[in-house]
Amino acid sequence: MLDMRPVGYVIGLMVMALGLTMILPMLTDFAEGRGHWTVFAQSSILTVLIGGLVALACRNGVREGLTIQQTFLLTTGVWMVLPIFGALPFLFGETDLRVVDAVFEAMSGLTTTGSTVLTGLDDLPKGILLWRGLMQWLGGIGIIVVAMVFLPELRVGGMQIFRNQGFDTFGKILPRATEISARISGIYLSLTLACVIGYMLTGMETFDATVHAMTTVATGGFSNYDASFAAFGSATEYVAVAFMMLAALPFVRFVQMTAGTAKPLLRDAQVRGFFLTAIVLVLLLTFWRFSELGEMSEAGFRKVLFNTVSILTGTGYASANYMLWGSFAVVMLFFIGLIGGCAGSTSCSIKIFRYQLLFSSVRAQLSRIHSPHGVFTPRYQGRAISDDVLNSVMSFFVFFIVTLGVIAVILGLTGLDFITSVSGAAASLANIGPGLGETIGPSGTFAGLNDTAKWVLSAGMLIGRLELMAVYAIFTISFWRA
């Protein structure tokens, strides 16, 4: 029989940690003097109490390692449970959200999606705004650890190709997660502080700089203002672009840089592919705006650069309503959101390396057709790609497309129009943030959607953030028989 105690113990500790984090927005609201601090005090006590009781009840079942089933359940369980407790300040606070809206907002935060049901952000208590930023910041570092420790071990979506990169001397999965978390936390915090300083140098106030730095480095996209980055100056957008790009790079390469070598970063095929993709897309959309709209200015280029990088990395900030750029630009931005950044980063979506593996496989197959007697092996960074990795990647693409279609159909059945259904499905599954159209586009929110659609989109965020297979595996009969 499957022993759930190790899973419950870790999840209980994570819930406790989330509850303790609520002290920061509590102190912020207390300093602001609006009386809203009691909401976070109540939420924190409740969260820490429940998490502590669960951890205490499961403590006698703790082991050094986890089985493959326990690892799957832990990976999925953390992202299913934490949003429930993360939603408490939205339920009890001035936002006064209903359960579906509060869970949607918390799920969007912890999965670093960036979709929101809140309006009037400019007037909300600072504690709520800080809490939204903190959830995305915590979700960002959490997904890095999951991508570097758990997904390669679970052989999800081709991630096993990174199984021995950078951390091949580590032992069992939980000790390894602890050590990687310690190394990554220092880099993640340093990057966040550098982003705070960068924003402040462009004129941002300290509080805004702090929250936006957290959501930038997490490639989450929550902002303190309804206008998002349109509320700030031009220099701020360039700083955001720089840190969104950095956050979309593999953090294992930053760890290696701190050890004294930048060669792995410079030689990484997915890093080069990511920068090349970003450059080509920005130039293409800039040329489109010039040819169709006759706009050739620094401001026009900056808007293209900022919004393209924001969608590509899955951050979801907006500094302009790109729905007004024309049909070609809108379609391009839709597909850009399905690319994503590098594996082992805070970015989301399909990821650059999977496209590289797919193209390598297609190229080898075309060569076999042209020369039937030749031997052509798909390669990645000079190494032959195993059938196991290729099968995982192909399965990921198939499941991604099928899941996207199913979510879009379900949204359509709830009464949403075609554009909202398809773009909403893509925005949730790829964890992009905004969709397309007037309702959920860059100038809208998800507040007007029906409850069924919000629950479906919340599930889509969870499935997409955990690379699909990590969630689907626990719903198979063979998983429980193993």
C-alpha cells in the first residue's frame, strides 16, 4: 500500500512556510495603517496551524528518499494544496472574492501565470499587492527546483536529458532538492535585488520596485496597477526586458557561473536558440509595424520589444494594447506564447529545447527519406538523443495540443466566444497570463468569465505549470498498481 505520510509531511511543511510568509504583507498593512493587517494575521495563523498539524501527523513516516509514486504525488500535491491556502487573504480581505475567484487568483500567482480577476489594483491595500507578488516569487523559485530535481527524475516531457547536468554528484531526491534550493535561492534573491535597484534607478517607488522585481524575476506578470507597465516610463520597460530575459535562462548555468565558469552558459544550445528566437521575433514584428502602420520610432520598437519578450517568457506584462496592432501581429503573439524560455528557468510554455529536439528529429527523418541507406541520428549539443527522450518530447507535444483543444472546447461549451476560448486555453496551459480579445486581452481581466470557465482555467494553469505528464500520471490505473 502506498505510504502517503512522507508526502503529507513535506506538503505540511510547505503550507507552514506559506503561512509564515503571510507575516510580510501583514507587517506592510500594519505600517500602512489601514487595519487590513488582521486579515493576514488570521490567514497566517490558520495556515500555519493546519500545515503544522498535517506535518506532525505524518512525521513518523518520514524516510530519506521517496518512491516514484510519492514523488509524483508530492510534485502535484504541492501545487494543488498551496493555492487553497494562498487564496485565504483574498477571501477574508478587502477584495472579498468568492471562492472560485480567490482560488483562481492564487493559482495564477503560484503557477506564475499572471492572469487576474482583480480590478482597481491601484486602490488595493499594499499587503494584498505584496501578497500577489510574493506568491509569484515563491512559485518561481519552486518551479526551478521542480524542473531541476523532480521532472528529470520523473522523465517528464524529455526533461531527463538534463538529468545529470550540473548536479550529478547529489544523492537522494530530497537532500538534492534541499541543496539545489540553497544554491538557487542565493542567485534568485540576488537577481531580484538587482532588479529592484534597476527599477528604482528608473524612478519607481521602493514598494512598486520590490513587487515588480519579484514578479519579473518569477516571469509572473502581476502588477500593482490596472495599466500594468503602461503606468511607468520608457526606461523601466528596458530594465524589465533585461530581467525577463535573464529569468528565462537556465538557472543551473548561473550556479556554474558562480563557480567561476561562464562557458556552459555560452555553449548552451537552448540559450543561443532562445536569444536568436527573441531577436528574430522582435525584428519581424518591428518591420510589420513599420510596413503596416508607418511607425518607425524608439517608442514603437520599445513596445514591440517589451511585449514580445513578455509573451515569449510567459511573464504577461503589457505596456500597450497589442490587439490594435493588426491581425498578423495578434496571431504572431499568440504563437509566440507557445514557445517559452529555457528549461530550468522560471519561464513557462513548451520550452525552447523541446522545439530543438523536435527539429533535430524531423531533420534526421527527412535525411533518411532522401538517403534511405544512410545512418542519421538526431543530436542535441553534439550528443545523440535517445529514443526515450524523443518519445517523451513527442508525447509532450501531442498531449499539449490535445489538452489545449479540450480546454478550448470546454470553455466554448460554457458560452465563451472562439477567440476567448482558444486564447484563454493557451494562456492558462502555457501560463502566459493575458489572452486575446476584449474580455481577457491585455487591457482586460478574467473577472467576467463564468465560474465553470474559471475552474477549468485554474486546472489548466496547474497542468501546464507541471509539464502535463506529472499531473496526468497520477490519474492512470497503472500508477496506483505499481
